[in-house]
Amino acid sequence: MSRISVRGFAVASATAVTTVGAVVGVASGDTQPSGDNFEATAADTTLLADIPAGEQAQVQVSSLSEQADVQAAAADSAMKKSAEEAARIQAAKDAETKKKAADKAEKERKEAAERAERSSVRDASSFSAQGSYSIAEVKAIARQMIPASQFQCFSNIVDHESGWNYRATNPSSGAYGLVQALPGSKMSSAGADWQTNPATQIKWGLNYMNNRYDSPCGAWNFWQANRWY
């Protein structure tokens, strides 16, 4: 037995109501419907009667099933969107955690490299004093006292200031030594032999650049922009 549509059931139900109303009207003494109307009403009554009760119930069940399907689909869609949003939030958290871990690892690597670099340099006091020094000897001392990553910047400044002459004197200002300290006597804070020992001058110059510009490379950047430091 074929199922009828919800629309068909609604039409049949409306027809049944119309038919019942017509019958009640006749019973109460209302004007009797014309022959044509009565035949149409009878035909409609026959249509409703032709629908088995079980099939009428099946139509109602089908309608409820369709509603349940729609609700289930909506629920599935909402759950899917919720799951996607949760996944997006988790992915963002994971990415942030990875970035923090990478930043921490990089910071630790740099700190370890700096510690290793500092431990490899020598202090001015570890060099035996000489009567005189060649430019090559002065540079060799500087390489052992200055961290490798900062040596080139330090060297650039000394190249311009004194040409690696540890006895260089500026006749107009009185600046003295490798880094042209002004006045030269400032370098006595690094050692009493500041006039004759390039290691003492290098020690003072390195401390000056670190304290004022954070590093020799910081001092070199300033020098390039101002032609002095």
C-alpha cells in the first residue's frame, strides 16, 4: 500500500471537515445543499474514507521523522563548528607554546655562546709587558682580549682612531693611545702603565665601549653615524 504525502493528508482532512459540516447543517434544518454540492461532498467523504487508518498514522510518523532528521542535521552542524573552533584554539595554543620554547632555546644558546666567548678571552694582566710592540703584536693581544663576535667592530674603530699605534697622540686635543682616550689619563683606571702597554689600553677601551654603547659593535654603529664615539 503506497504512502500518501502530508499535503494529501491535509487536503483529505479538510475535505472531511467540510463534509461533516454539511451533514450537520442538514440535520439542523439548514438549507439542503444542491445536488451538485451534495455530490461533491459525498465524493470528498469517500476520498477520506478511502485512506486506511494505519496509513494516516504513517503520514504523521513520516512528518515527525523528517523533523527529527532536520534537528539531527542542525545538531551535527553545530557540533562540527564547535569542534573546528576548539581545534583552531588548540592549534593557536600549540603554536604559541612552540614559539616560546624556541625563543627560550635560542636565548639559552646565545647565553651559552657568550659565556664560552667570555671564558676564552684573556685579561690584560695575563700579558707580559714589553719595551715596544709591533702593530701585529698589538692586534694579536686584542684578538685574545676581545670576544670574537666584537673584534671586527673594535678593530674598525681603532683603525680610524689610531691606526693601531698605541703611542698615537692627537696634537690638537691631546687624545692618546689605540682608542684615543681624551684625556689619555682616563686609561689609568685600567692600569698605571696605560701609556706604554697596549693591553691596558685595550682593556680600558673595551670597558668604555661596553659601558657606553653596550658593545664595540654598538660603539662602531655610533661612530659611523657621528664620526666619533
